[in-house]
Amino acid sequence: MNQTTPAKPAITFRLSKAELVLVFITMLWGGTFLIVHNVMTVSGPMFFVGLRFAAAALFVGLVSARALPGLTFTELKAGMLIGVTIMLGYGLQTMGLQTISSSQSAFITALYVPFVPLLQWLVLGRRPGLMPSVGICLAFVGLMLLAGPEGGALHFSEGELVTLVSAVAIAGEIILISRYAGSVDVRRVTVVQLATASALAFLMIVPTQERLPDFSWLLLVSAIGLGAMSAVIQVAMNWAQKSVSPTRATLIYAGEPVWAGVVGRIAGERLPGVALIGGLLIVLAVVVSELKIRRRDEARDEQEEAAPL
């Protein structure tokens, strides 16, 4: 009896359409840090965040006008919860950008990479698998190298501390999006979360005693431009994370400080060698995760083909 030995499947590094979308928005996200850092010279953080997400909510609302009347209670609840994390994440991050550089902010913000599986473990009891854990560890080490541009340990100032807290909020946002992505309409829930983030940011102007800014073209153009980008990013995240796991999505988002570093370099910032090594470790973390997912899918396909009819 002769049996044909199946050919050993080749290892591929192709990304799905949803994953490619996440890579693209990560590039956009990385480019926003320098813009916000410059806007902080003419506006307070909460007013700018409120204006930015008001513009984003308006953009998505206009495009999704026909779908809005079908809003459900679940979509309202999901949008409001996600909106709270968006306001905290972006609000605290923007507050930190008043006193720290755009590259430094991006590096510290990216610490949400290990926060996502840790929060899932602590809150949901979902322990990450072996290979995702390896990827997370690699990303964490890489981000530590990137977060210390001078090659030393992190010495947290007030701006760095609030940025670190913002990373926890962003991790919560990713988990909530994945929790509700499969049971809500992307357009409706995105409008709710953006509007919620905008309203809460404007409300925070009172307790923070933030002074309202004078008219500035830099403020107006940046708010509208970043509002459009935020709309694209939030819609894309809600859509893509229907099929991409939180851990996988987080590893893709880990490329954000690399893109922020590229933009910062174009603007005149220079990354030392240790930061470049950190960026390489982040890319390696994504590759490790990709190898795990591909091999699992291929093994399942082989078992199905070999099963008797």
C-alpha cells in the first residue's frame, strides 16, 4: 500500500485584509503625535480632544446618517463605554504632550501592548498562549528600549506618568472593541463612542480649569484633520477587530511608535542605536505571532483533508 507523503506546507507571512487595515491605521496613528505636540502650543488638551472628536463624530455621522435610526441599547452602551476609554486615553496622552516630546509620548503610550493581555487575564481570566506571550515579551523589551531614547532607565515626570495611565485606558479600549465588535453595527457604535469622548472631554475643561484658547488656524485645521483621521481609525478598528483577536491586534499596533519615530526623524528628531534595536524587536514580535497563527491554520486544514469521509 503506497501512501503519498503530503508536501510540507510553506511558511508564509501574508496578512489578512483586516490585519493590513490595522497596519495602515497604525501608520496614521504614529503620525498624529507630532501634530498634537505642536497644537499644544495654542490650545489646552481637553478642549483640543473635545474639538477633535466632535469633528470625527460629525464625519462618521454624515456618512452613516441612514444607519443611525436603528441604534440599539447594546450599541449605545458599547459606544459610551468605549467613548470613556477614548477620552481617558487620548485626553491623558494629549495632556502629557504638553511637557514631553512626540516620540517619547508614542513610546510610553505603546506600553499598552503588554497591558492588553494582562488586563484580559486579570479581568476576564483569559491567559494568553505561549507564542502570543513570547511576542508580547519581545514587544515589551523593544518598547522599553524605545522608551529610553538615551539608553537609560525611565525616570517618569508628571507628563510621562499621565501618558502611562493613558496606555492603560487604550488597552481597555481595545478589549472593549473586541468584546462588542461582533454584536453591533460599526457605524452606529462609532458615532456614539466619538460623540461620548468629545462631550466628556469638553466637560473636563471645568474641573481641570483649562483656559479656552484664542482662535488659531493651526488649532482649527489640526482638529478637523485629526478628526477625519480619528474617524477612519475608529471605524477601521471596529471593523477589523471582528476577525482579529485583541492580542494579535495589539502586536500590530505595536508598530505605532516605530512610525512615530520615523515621523519624528523627518521632523528633526534622531533615534539612537538602542531605540532602533527596540523597533526591530517589535517587528520580530509581530512575525512570531504571525508564525503561530499560520501554522495553526495549516495544521487544521491538513487534519480536515486527512480525515476519512
